[in-house]
Amino acid sequence: MNGLLVLPVAIPLITATLALLFRKSSQLQRWIGVLGMVALLGAVLVLFRDVHNDGIQVLQLGNWAAPFGITLVADMLAMLMLGISAIMGVIIGIYSIFDIDRERERFGYYPLLHILIMGVNGSFLTGDIFNLYVWFEVMLIASFTLLALGNSKNQLQGALKYVFINLFSSLIFLFGVALLYGMTGTLNMADLAVRLPQVENTGLVTTVAMIFLVSFGIKSAIFPLFFWLPASYHTPPVAISAIFGGLLTKVGVYALIRVFTLLFTDASVHNDYLHHILLWVGGFTMVIGVLGAASHMEFRKILSFHIVSQIGYMIMGLAFNTAMGLMGAIFYVLHNILAKSNLFLISGIAQRLLGTFELKKMGGLYKHYPFLAVLFLISAFALAGFPPLSGFWAKLSLVKAGLSLELYVITGVAILVGLLTLFSMTKIWLTAFWGTVPEEVPGHFGKLPLFGAGKLYILVIPVMIIAGMIILVGLNAQPFLELCMTAAEQLLDTSVYIEAVLGPQ
Amino acid sequence: MKSLILHTATRLMIGVLVLFSLFLFFRGHDEPGGGFIGGLVGAGAFTLYAIAFGTEATRKVLRIHPITLIAYGLLSLVVSGLIPMFMAEPFLTGKWLFIEWGAFDTKLSTPLLFDIGVYLCVVGFIVTVIFSLEEE
């Protein structure tokens, strides 16, 4: 029992409540927002120390013993995800101060942002499959409102697609949960992991596995279920785009990793095509995403398609189903959240300077804002997998895992997609940064300094922090890779998880 | 809406509805009822008032802004969850306080606090929705 385990959920809830109570004052809300995120980061770090030193931590909420009550479980994977979610929380908290207008603040932007983070953290921590559904709903409701907040026409268009497809996915998820409960009589994930291998009707177990693949696949935007993502993620303010693009789809990936390592393993699904399907899906997701990005000329749309493409890598790592593959997938998730969110944040600064997201109307950023160009270059090269940045190690471990399994085709595809990613990033670089200054630019272009009057530094500092982290992870990858390896080993040896929740078997 | 029947009936009904919602709320401790359903009936009372006398009048009757009501509700939920944590027990563990007055023994508990939070959230939420629909 570790009572602190509830803090990653409770702190955002408290912050949201306070922000709602003081909603009249924007100034107070901003401070509450940033402080709440910092407190969350602190709590996660304390928990991280516990998990790192003493192994998996468990909390039975309300003192109801597992498998009857709701259990919160923190293993290394959950902690890594919580850590990155708290870091992103702080970053977005700071970025929002300047990026979010008064109108949105008045209509509850900050409470919603914290509720969203609460949903994300809850999904990472929960050890109960129905509770996971509940956290997904919390996340969905908050994200729907965040997408639609502001009421512009294209925002509502994007939000509607988003909410319908996600509600549909939740419905499928619920079917899967019902079938699981019917088969085993339990919803606790550790208990399910014990009972699923004993189910005689293995066909039904495979069916449920596929239901979960479709449901979480929609949420994490895998091929062929990704179409809603590029249609909605470029519509809201940049701070929201960044947290959606960086964090939200990865919750789906986390859920996939969790269920396909804990519940639907070789022991419960008695056929080998499960991982083949994942492999194909991963490959197609990579290729289709990157091709979609190559064909677009809008800054955030390109980034949105790249989210899809990068998800493919993570699914591929999961499909390998080895410690190395899972380690690569987990590292990839962490690196990708940093790099992708940072690119979104940079697109926001570029838009503020040039007044548009259309690449054709952008240019001259390198000439007038060389520092911003450097920041972009770091994130873009990290995304494409250039050494020595974080993306290189992520791709290297995945490629190594693929080669050791002698899966040459998919490994080749992964490398090729990396090159195509570089192509898209070069496209942005050539037009927005190296291109000539367009004729119609806002009057302040070139005159407004990044640091100084105009307060642009509130936007630039978060970007600098993430860029610094990308370099740090890149140059000093070993400890981070080791943490991911610990997480992967815990995932593969399910008995540790089961014992932590249900006690010695 | 200008209707003498509705106005008179609403004046009579609103007290009964609020009382009934509180009855449902407290009954929910051991029998069907509770914060959610009580909150719905309570919100129903204010909705009826809003239809009969308009949203401005209802805001005056309600005194507190409905979104503030949601905030207080959330606060109550959070506090009920945190109380057991100060006694070194997991979040949301039910804690009880028995007070014996002789004739009316009282049971106070953190689940009650939780339910009050649910009640306030439901009333606040529904009234917010109704107000924004009425004012469109």
C-alpha cells in the first residue's frame, strides 16, 4: 500500500477545483495552473523514487481489497508515462499563460486542462479495466470541450468528428469489457491476467483482443482508423494541439501496450497471428502517416500526420513482443511526446510571428529569428532520428530489436519512413525558415524580439526547456534506456504485477 | 412564460420539490436515492422556476452562480477523499463519526460529504445547461 499513489489524480482535481473557484481572475488561475502542475511533477518524482527502489506500488482505493475494489498500480511503465505527462503539464501550463485568450480562460480553460491531465494520469495508474474506461471518458469529455472552446466554425467541425469517432471507440471498448466480465467474472486487470489463460473458449478471447485493438486503435490513431486525427488536431489553439498531439494519442498506445502484454499474451491467446496483425498495422501506420504528411502544406496538418506515422513505430515495437522491442516502443513514446509537442509549440510561435500556418505564406524565420530556427532544428532532427538526439536512440533500439528477430522488411520500412520524415521536416525548414520573407507579413515581423517586449519569451522558454531535454536524453541516453528496459521487463514478467496487486499466489 | 397557473403552481411546488430532493438525498444513505437523484430533483425545481419566471429571477433565487456551485461540489468531493488520507488510510476510505444526542443519534461520514458534493455538482451542472439554453 502506498497512499501517495492517488496524488497524480488528486492534485489535478484539487487544482481544477481551485481554478474553478477563482475563475473570475485570470491572473490567479494562471498561477494556480502552473503551481498545480509543478506540485504534480513533484508528487510524481517522489512516487518514481518509490517505484524505482521498491518495485511496483499498489493502492486499494477506499480500502476495498482487490479484486473487488478499484486498484491503482504504478509499475515502471506507468511511472515513466506519468513523469512525461507531468512534465508536459508544466510546459503547457507556462505556454498557456500567453497563448490562451481571456475569453477561453473565462469559459474554464484551466479547470478543463487539469481535468484532462487527471484523466490521462488516471488511465496510466488504474489497475481495473472498467476504471480505465471511466478515465477515458473523463479525458474525452474534457478534450471535447477544450477542442470546441472558442466556437469557431472549423473548430466545431474538427471537434464533432473527434467526439463521434471517440464515443464510438468507447462503445466498442465497453463491449469488450462486458465480454471480458462475462467470461471471467472480474474486471481487475491482475485478476483477469490470472483467469484469462484458464478460459476454455480461446476463440472468444481472441475476439475480445481484436475488439480492444480496434477500440484503442481508434484512440491512438493507427491504420486504418486514423482519419479523424488530422481532421481535428490542427483546429484548436496551439497549447491544446500540443497536449493532444503529444500526450492524448499516446494514452491509446499505453492502453494497447498494457492489454497486449498483461491480458492478451501468448498464454491466453493461443495463436501467433495476433502479433502479426500488430506488425502489419504498425507498418501501414508508419507509411500512410508519413505519406499523408508529405502531401500537405499546412504546418500543423503535417505535424498531425506525423503523429500517425510515429504511432506506427510504437505499435511495431509492441508487435516484436521482446524486451528490446518493448523498450524501444516505450522509449519512442517518451521521446515522441517531447519532440512532437515541441514542434507544435514552435508552430504556434511561428504563427504568432507570421500570422499563418500555411507554409506557402511563411518564410524568413531563419533570417530574423535564428534562435527559433535552432530550436526547430533540434526538435525536427530528433523526430527524424538524427544522432545524437533522442529520436536516434529510440529508432536504433527498435531497428536492433527488429534485426535480432530477423524481420528485415518491417525494419527496412521503419528506416525508410525515418528518411521520409526528414523530407517533411526539410519541407517546413525550406519554406518557413529558409524561404524569402513573404510580401504580406504582420507589421511586427522581424521587429518583435523573442526575448523582451511583447512577452514572446513566455512561449519560447517552454520550447527551450523541451529542446534542452531532447539534447540531454540524446547525449545521456543510457540511464533512460535502462529505465525503459526495467519497464519492458516488468511488462513481460506478468507474475510480478499480479503478485503486487493480488498478493502472493 | 406568462401564465397565472404556472406561476402559482411553481410558487407552491418549488418548496415541495426542494424538500423532496433533500428527502431523496438523505434517504439515499441506506435506501434508493442519494446525491445524484436528489440533485436532479433539486435542479428540476430551479428549472421549473426558470421556465415560469425567467433566468434572471432564478439567478436571484439561487443566490450562488451555478458554476460556483459545481466548484463547491468538487471541493466537497475532494475533501471527503482527503480526510482519510490524514489518518494514514487510502483515498476515499469511508470514515464515520457517531454522535449520540439521546433522541436523535447522528451518523456523520465522509460518504455523506461525498454525496453532498455530487448533489451540488448535479444541481450546478443542470442549472448551467438550462440557463444557457434559456438565454440563447
